[in-house]
Amino acid sequence: MADAIHAASASIDTSLRDRTIKKLNLRIVLFCFICFIINYLDRVNIGFAALHMNADIGLMPYMFGLGAGIFFIGYMAFEIPSNMILHKVGPRIWIARIMVTWGIVSCAMAFVQGPTSFYILRFLLGVAEAGFAPGVLLYLTYWYPAKERGRATALFMAATVLSIVIGAPISGWLIEAGEGLFGLHGWQAMFILEGLPAVLLGIVTFFYLVDSPQKDRKWLAEDEKAWLLRELAADQKNAPADTRHSLREIFRDYRVWMLTIVYMFNGIAVYGVIMWLPQIVKSIGDLTTMQAGFVSAIPFVFAALGLVFISRNSDRTGERKIHTAIAGLFGGLFLAASALAPNAYIGLLLLCACAFFLWSYLGVFWTLPTQFLSGAAAAGGLAAINGFAQIGGFTGPYIVGWVKTSTDSFSLALLTLSVFPIIGFFVCMSLKARRD
């Protein structure tokens, strides 16, 4: 009899959990996912604009590499202040502000006249976007229990690859179809038409998001809200004794800096590939801009599959560190193999395998810092890791531009990029981490 009662109770709890998490996914993750698609597209569409913009405004390869990367200097400089403000004023207001600001600057990219204005607007775009990704990651910790966070993070991070799967052909099409629209070049029309949605979604964000479960009055049922608050409270109670709570403590914790190195080294490869992939693909053969967009999207289909598969397996096992490390190792090895491939078609296939692993760490990685950071330290720590690691976003595109200018070879550039996530594997494996 007691066993039957226990089984019935467990069944009710499981049903309540499933119902609550489904609501969270539809209400929070899906909306943030859509916003992140626009965010990432406005960050990386410069790679497609470069197919025509570079010649129009006189950018050499190293100039484009510098401008593509300088975005991350502005991003890094304002990441921590942005997230600390979000922690104080609330996600709803601050995320809305971020989106409206970056949308305006993204539209302004249509009017660059040469290297100087290109550098300035890319820097300002980084300043405007600073805090969005870590802000949402922090926001998810307000709503999701630790055991559910890996999959929620992966669903959110999947936007980084889906934005390219969807955005690559759209960007290619806009550049071709937008030529002459309002007297603009196609790449100018693309910047405006892809920047405006961020402004509109920013306004929606202000009215749509709810800062925390405690402030929700509308969309969670009472039993769902009670279950969620109970789970979140249990996470706080069961936090390990060495959990950091204050902002000052994060800079004294070696684990923050080790995770920053891991994220930075993976980012060097990720952004080096993203920013230059349209030009790499275009160099394969006589492709139109739209065709180059479709081909550029192929590896990111595999990236999305890897992101979901690895995060689900990590949630199932409760293991985080090894999943993150292995993703970087195999991503780097396949990237090196693609650089040494005997022909372009095998190289593209190996690049798809690289993308499957190299992007898959995104869903798992962000569960690691929240194992030992909470409160203000979580807000500052997530921003510090994401912010300082953006040096990788600057370094990767610049390395490709410098190597391409010096050797006229994309293969050597990709081979150079592959070294960094492999080193990140060893750094990650040396980290002391626990299972969830």
C-alpha cells in the first residue's frame, strides 16, 4: 500500500514538473531563443556583407578581420557593468534596452564609408550588445532548477547556430534582392532590414518578460509556481559550501579564469570560422552570393544537432566537465582535418563534423560556473567569463585575416585556429567540477 502511494505521488510530481518546465520553455526559452537569433544574426551578418562591402568601401583582408573582431573589444569592456545593472534593475527593462540599442547601431552599419567608420560602428555594436547573452543566462537561473538548466541553456544557445542556418541564405538573398532598394547597395539594405527586428522585439520584451517566479501573477498555476519555488529553494540550500556569492570573490577564484580560457580558446575557432566562412565558401567555386549563403548554412545544421545531443546526454548523466572538454577536443581535431582535406567537398564534410562538436559545448559549458557561483557573483561571474572570453572573438577573425593576407591561404588559417580548442580541452580537464 505504501509503495502504491509513493508511486502515485512520484507520478504526480513528474507530471507537475513536466507541465511546469514545458510552460517555462514555451514562455521564456522560446522567446529568448527568437531574440538571440536576431542578436547573433546582427553580430555575424558582417561576413556576408563582406562579399561586396569590402570592395565598395576599400577594406583589405586584414582590415576586415580587425573590424570583425573589434566588436568583441566593445563587448568585453561593457559586459560586466551591463550584467550588474541587469541584476539590480531587472531583466525585463535591461534586456529591452540592450535590444533596442543594438538594433539601431546595426541599422547604422549600412552607412559605413571606410575603415574608420567601420571600426567605430563595429565597436559600438559590441558595446550595445554587451550583456545580452550572459543576461539571459542569468535570467534562466532565476527560473530553472539546476537539473533542468543544461537543456534550457542548450535550447537558448541553439539560436547561435540556427541564426546562421536561417540567416545565411536570407542574408545572401537580401544582398542580391536589395540591390538598388532606396538607392542602396544590397549589403546596406541587408543591415537595415536585419537590424529593425531587434528594435521591435526590444519593445515587445519590455511588456512580455517577467523578472522572476516571485513576481509572476498570470501564467503559472499555483501548484506549478509552488513546485518551482520549492525546487529553486532546494538548489540554494544544497549549494556547496564553497559557493561564491559576492562580486569581489569571483576575481579570486581560479575556476573563473580557467573557464574563461576554455571559452576564449573555443571562441577563437568558432568566430574565426563564422566571420570568414562565406568568403571561404565563395573561394571554392563560382557561386552567387545566395548560393554561398546556402552552402555556408550546411555546417550549422550539424552544429544544432550536436548542441541538442550533447546537452541531453549531459543532463541525463549529470556530468558537465568531460562533455565540455571532449566537445572542444574533437571540434579542434576535425577543424584541423578540414584544413588538410584533399578537396573542397571532403573539407566541407569535415567542417560539418567540426561544427557538430565545437558548437555543442555551448549548452553544457554554462552549467559549470553556476556550480560555484550564485547571487551577485553569478551575475558578475557569467559576465566576466563571457566578457573576457570575447578576446577570442577578436583574435579568431584577426588571425584568419592576417594569415590570409600573409600566405593567401585559408587552409593555413583554419589549421592555426584548430590549435586553440585542443589546448582548451586540457585546461577544462584540469578543472575540479562536480556532477549536478
